Amino acid sequence: MNRELHAGLDDLQRDPYPAYTRARQTEGLTHLAELDAWLVSRDADVREVLRRPEDFSSAMALRPDVLPAPAALAILGGGFGGRPVVVTADGARHQQLRAPIVRGLSPSRVAAVLPYAAERAAALVDTFVDGQRKDGHVELMSAYARRLPGEVVGRIVGLDPADVPGVVHGGHRAEELLFRPLAEDEQIAAAEDVVAMQRTLDRYVRERHADPRQDLCTELIASVAEEGDGGDLTLEHRHQLVAHLQNLLLAGHLTTTALIGTTVLHLLSHPDQWELLRAEPDRIPAAIEEAARYDTALQGFRRVTTRPVVLAGTELPAGAALFVAFGSANRDEKRHARADTFDITRTPSRHLAFGFGVHSCPGSQLAREQLRLTLEELTTRLPGLRLAEDRPVTMRPTMIHRSPYALHLAW
């Protein structure tokens, strides 16, 4: 990708909403050179694509925006993974990969981890509240939002708390490597971090296969290893499982991290609504839904047509690349009245922030619960919270996990 196109992609990713509005107002589909894909922007069209996985395959759902340099690819080649995962699989294989995750993130499993999540949320807030009676300050993304989700999903998977920071760091580096232009030396460093994470996950795979426990890692191993002769754990199984665990952990912490950041950002950008939430905490569930709709963390996924199709009146050949924009659908005026207005008092409607159909997010309840705990902690313990006036917010240029780079808060 040339420098001019990179600059255009940066602008689009930092604020995609003007492009979404233009696309929704244009007849048919709009092709975006920055994404090298047809933009599916309207709620009805997004839902149609998601209802027809046989025509719109997920095989390229995670196609990188940037191809790493050969030196970085060589390092990645010495790691694990590189196999289909639940978000890039279709049909029976998708259901097979999804089933143990759905079981592992069941309502009962989420309920069981909530006391731990509540304890960790309170402890993290303690770190920046204790000892600061007034004129306090915190950068929320590093002090809280990038920590709680990794600790919680790590607990469900069965990771030792000591291994969680390295796994979370590896997840962020994987995203950077595949979706941001980096100098070659930085690509190499990122690839090394990713491989270090993969080797940690492979260690868990081997240990849990030898000594099963009551955790999601063990369940995933059982679901994959049983495909082989006698349940043996082959090298191919290890690659599959590391890919599966890496995808699960990244989805489990990166998306929730982004949601925490954007939710707090928009609430504090509308002080009257923050005050309303503080005075009426029963509105927290509605506030979560509005924040997820208004500025969707996972802006969209790619799809590819499996045969010639017509969508929104646009004829598409087999192999056409699409970007299915959940974030645009959530601002569609035909679905959501005053769609560009952030309003926690609106009656929640069926948005697409957590997907739809067979690819709906199995971790949506876990994400919502962590957001609930976060807002309960912040509104109760820091009622005077506000955006730091001297630290303007810059959004990360990504369509995968949209969030602030940093979120400086004061009280």
C-alpha cells in the first residue's frame, strides 16, 4: 500500500462515520479503495450478508491491512497457529470450532467468574483512587481498560495470572503487525512478541492435555484432540489449538478493552448523561447498549462472495471482497432514530455491535458484565470524573478494535 493510500486509510479508520453516511445515502454499494472492498453500510444489507454465510464467506474475515515484511513473516513461521479459527470458518467447521467456546462462555460460566471480575475491577480502581482525595488523574486505558478484560478471560481459559500480561501484550502486537504500517525492525520485534505469546499458549496446550483441569483451555483441547487417533495431541492439533486460543483471547480482551474506552469516553463527553447515570445507576445496562451502538468497537468484518450475487442492487462477481460495517449499520437512521445522537435514555434496540446470526459474539454477555462492573465502580467511587482538559483524545486508526489511544481522566 502506497503512502497516499495509507494516509487515506488512517483518516478513514480514525473517523469512518462520514464515509458511512455517504455510503448509506448512495444508491447501491460503495467501493472503498482504502479498504480494497465494497462497503456494506446499511443495517438491512449487513443483516442480509450475515444471514447468508453460504454466499458471503468468512474465509477472509481477518485479512490483514498490511502484509508484514519477509523477515517478520520468517519469524512468524517459527511460531504456532496459522490455522482457521471460528471467525474465519464457514458451515460445519465453523459450528465445530464455535461449540466449545459457546459452552465455555455459557451464562453459568460467566456467572461463576463474576466475583473474580468484580474483585479485580475494584482492585484496579483502588490503584488510582487510593491516596488521591482531590485533583486526581489517571490514564484509564493503561491503568484499567487494558488490564481487566485480559485478567477475566485469562481466568476463564485457565491462564496463570503471571502469564496474562505477556499474552495480552502479544495480542496487541499481533493486531499492530497485521493492521498498522510499521518499520521493518518494529515488525520483527512485534513478530517476536507474537511468537512468544504463541509458545506460552502451546505450553498450556501440552500441559492441559497431560493434566486436564476444569477450564476452557482443557475443553478446547478435548474438542480438537478427539479428532485424532486415541485422543493423541499431534503437532497439527497444537497448531490448531494455539490459533484457536489466540483468537479467543484476542477477541476476549481487545474488544472489551475498546468498549470500556469508548463507553467512558462518550459518557464523559456528555456530562449531563454522566450525571444522569450517576444519579440513576439502573440506567447502566441501557448506557452500555447505547455506547456499543453509537461507537462500535468492532467496526466490521470482511466477507468474500462465493458466487455471483446481487446485494443492494449491485452485481458482485464470485470472489468480491466486502467490508461488512457493523458500525455503519448502527448509525442507520432507518433502524435507529437520531442515530448520530448519543442518548442513554433511548429504548435499546437490536444493534449489531456484537454481530448477528451464526457469527454473533459468544462473549457478548461477558463483555457487557465487565462494562457494568466498570461503570458501577466509576460512578460510585469517582462521581466527579471528567475528561482531562489538557489531554485531547485521539482515536486509534483501526476498524477492528476502535478505541482511544489513551484516555486521560481527572477528578
